[in-house]
Amino acid sequence: MKHYDSIVVGSGISGLTIARLLAMNGQKVLIIEKGGNIGGSMARFYKNGVPFDTGFHFTGAFLKNGILNDMLIVLGIQDTIKPIVLPDENGQIYVFENDNKKYFLPNGVANFVKELKKYFPEETRGIDDFFSLAKKIYNETSSLDLSRITEAPRVLDEDDISLQEILDKTMKDGHLKGILSTFSMCYGVKPSEVSVANHFRVAYGMYDSVVRIKNGGKAFIDAFNEDFIKLGIEVKTNCTIDKFLDIEKNIIKKFILSDGETLSCDQCIFTIHPKAVVESLPEGHLSKAFLSRINDFEPAAGFFTVYGTIESDDPDFVPSIVSILPSQDINVLLEPTNNGCSALVLMTSYEKVQGKIVKVLTAMEPSFTEQVAEWIDSKVGRRPGSYYAYKENKIEQIKQRIYRYNPAYKDSYKIMGAASILTYRDYLNSFECTAYGIKQKMGQFNLFGKLPLKNIYACGQSSVLPGVVGAMMSSFIIARSIVGRDEYDAFIKTRLNK
């Protein structure tokens, strides 16, 4: 029977991160992945050789000495993750469909704020107050500083105040509120539900600079995969934990995998959705209060996505993110029962295919399980005709909105595929069809750290903060508990000072 120091369940960015951290600290690590490939939603797929992103499209916090940059340095992959900074002039565009107002915003918080004041001169004080608070919260959050990431988190007053409350308190203009809350779609929670503190922890780096990554999420997967053998990390795909054996004093001694192999380990780290974690654990070892807390978690938003290329020599085409908003109220656009138009985010990029540059346009619209409830039990390749009618109708609606935004695309946009939230669920094992795990709501105690079974841990984007940065942060924090405080702190310090 093989023994491992640590078994990591899930090979998304959190699983890859903690596996590498533990292996770099001398542990023998096994990654178990339910799907056929590692990477989860970081993976890309290809149509006619053209790469498209599935769940990772852009990020923030890629600041010098920022949390993402420092994590990449510690992991030793900073040289292979190449940021593509969006251009200042047309990189971030906000379009309000009801009155066709457009706002073009640059990179850098100072420049972002300066441009907002030009658009909204009567809101200068509110803008200053909003970004002063954002900077304060960002600086006071120890987990956003890798040298302080393992400090006990300090609860701030703003953890109990919603983003919407701060927006309403500091400004009046609906367009301005819409712009400043648009990044809440990057974690799929309404401004009225998320604390302003958590919003700033996620969004401040994006207000400063939104970047794409050369080769998308595949760049991360390749960087991790390259050193698996050197670090002694083993991987099993198409595999799950089937049974837990020899549980003594709430410590699990043996694991039987779905392929029949029996293993033992010192600890097991789950990086998957909290409800999927609970479904995996043995019955009778979790309290009713614990189960009730997990069952109360609500799913964040998913997306309906259309993938395509621009088949023209448009000289104005640049890598960009365009947020098309039919309403100033993001709460409405992230309401599962909303029957009207939702937000539409257009992401454009250049990709190299067989030595040629291809222009890629991906369109994403928030989506929820309520909208696909009648097909929820269906699977890829075995869905009824009504589902495909729904999908075609969605594609047509999104096409027309794209053409209204840029009429030139009508003759040049070639659609190469589309995915509903059921597609994401079935191909990426996305629990509850969400893109960001659970809703990060005020007053909620997320599943994170050591569980009632003493050698079982949980981390991932549902634990600390959603998205790539939040998922990686959670892994950095948990690694300290497993490696040991003094040894791990010395490891971080040494890596950062290299």
C-alpha cells in the first residue's frame, strides 16, 4: 500500500498551488482529479486550432510586490506567466444600453480615478471616499501581503457593510455606481449581498490593472506540470476517493480510490466545492450544525458563453474587456429570476495559430441554475430538443447585442461554439454549475482549514476569496498549517528574497 504525506483532491489552481508548495517543502504528494485532465477551469479548449478560455479570462492584483506576483515568485513560475496589460484607451469599456452611454477607463488606480472624475465631476468627493476606503481595506487585509498572509485575519467594520450601502452613501449617479460594481460579476454576487471589504479585496487589483495572461490559464497549468516529476508530485486523473477506512479519533488512516487502489496519507486536502467535499466525507463524522452550515451556502453565478473569431482586418481591434449593461443596477443583472436582458461581457484577444495571429471574441452572460432547471438532469449528448432551442435562442440574442455594440462585427464575427452552465458542469465538473463556487455573502463562515476529521483540510476559491488570486491565497495559508509555522515562514522569506 502506497503512503503519501498529502493527498490533494482537485487539480484546479488551488490544488496545483498547494501540491507544489507541499512538494517544495519535501512532501510526497498525490493529486486526484475527477476529470480527464488537470487544471479544471484554468484549461483551454480548441476549435479548428483556435484556443478559447473556459473559466479563466483575466485577473487583477498583478502589481509589483502585489500578492499574485509574490505568489508566483515563491512558486518559482513568475518567468513563465506573462501578463498582457490592456491598453489604456480602449482596454476597459463600459456601455449602458438604455441610453448608449460609453465610458473608457485606463489602467492604474490614479488614472482610473482621474478619468472617473472627468466623466462625473459632481461626484468627485464620493469617488475619493470610495477609493480611499478601497485602499485602506486592501492595505489592512494581511492575507493580501504574502509576508503577512499567515497572520490571524482581522475582522473589519466593513466586513458587515454591503458594497451597495457604500455606493449609495458616497455617490448618486447610477452610471457611476454601475461601473464601480461591475467587478462584482467577477465573483458572481450581488452588490447588496457582498461586504464592501470582500469586494475591495477582490476588485482593488482590477481597478488598478486588468490583465490577460499570454496563453491564458494554460500558462499556469504548463508551469505547474513542468516540474511534477522533479518535485515528485504524482497525478491520478479520472479518479475520486471512493471510501474512507480505519477512522480512529476522527483521523482517517486509509483511502480507497475509485480505481480500486488503497492508499494511506498523513493529511488530505480538498480543493473542490464545499458541498462536494461534504458528499465525499464519511457519514456519521460530521455534526448536524456543520452540515446545516454547508447546506445553507448558495451558488454564485455561472455563465452562458459564446466563442468566436473576428474574420476581418479591423485596425481598431485591441485586447479589451467591454461590459455591456442593460441596467445601472448590477443587483438586477445578478438576480437568478431576472427575465430581462442580463449583463454581457465581451473579451477580445490575439492568439497565435500556426504562426498566424487570430482575433478572438468571447461573450459571457451571467446565468443561473433556475434558468436551466428543466434540463438539470440531462447530460452532454443526451439533452432534449428544447434545450438546444434554448441554446440557439441565447446565441442569437447575444449576437444581436454584439452587433448593436459594434455593427462592423456583423459581417466578421464567426461563432465557433457556445456553452451553457450545464456544459461547464459536465465538462469541468463544476458543482452546482457555478463559475465561482459559493456566494461570498456577509456574515458567512466559509469552509476553510481543518475540518471535523482532523487530518482533512479544505481550501479553494470558496474558502477565502473567489477567483484565481483568492484560490491561490487559500492554498498558501493552509500550507503553513501542514508544513509548520517556523519552517514555512522561513521558506516564504527565502523565496521572496531570492
